[in-house]
Amino acid sequence: MSIVYSLEPDLSVAEFARALHASGLAERRPSDLARLDAMLRSAQVIVTARDGEHLVGVARSITDWAYCLYCSDLCVDSAYQGRGIGKALLAQTAQAAPDVKTCLLLSAPAAISFYDAAGFRRHEGAFVFAQRG
């Protein structure tokens, strides 16, 4: 397995949707392709992991380039999980914004053990202040 990590600001919505499904994250994301496309186009940092031409992981983030970067989507194809790809995607994301002070994400409930095992520091003060349908 030779995984190649790249910044892919023009990732297609079709590939992104397939990556969400292959990872299991699709159940927590919209199925509307227009909304998924808007999510991609509004992100400042999109890092991909590919095994040849096959997209096996995506980290999609928004940032102010100075203080905060928020990784709103981290997905790895379930057939490739457990190989360090998620951790590498996050490292590549942080490298893409070297002046940012804090990089953070909110975990899906099923992924909490991944972040714990990867050694990431928990932040107990996260709050949802608005959530719509």
C-alpha cells in the first residue's frame, strides 16, 4: 500500500460523497449533492489520501489561517481504517496551515476511541449553539 496525500481544492462532489459512504460518515452528513458541493467549495483546506487513483480518505477543513482551523470532516474508507491514514490526514491538514494556533474537530460518537488511541487531547468545553434540520 502506497498512500499519497495531497491538497485537492477541486475534489469532485461525487468522489467526496463516495468517500463519505465508504467511511460510514455519510449517515451523519447531508445526502443532497448540492449541499455537499457547497461544503467542498467553502472549505479552505481539503487533504486527500489516495491508493493509486482510489480515494481512500478526506479531511475537509475551514480556517482563518491565523488562530483556528476546524476539521469538519475526516473520513477514511472502512477497508483502509487502522493503518494511520486518518492521523496522517490530520497531520497534513495542520501542515497546510502552519501559522494556525489551534487545530480542532468534533468527533462522531463512534470515532472517539480512534482519537483517544491516536493520542489527541480532548477538549471538554465544546458546545453546539445552533443546529438546523
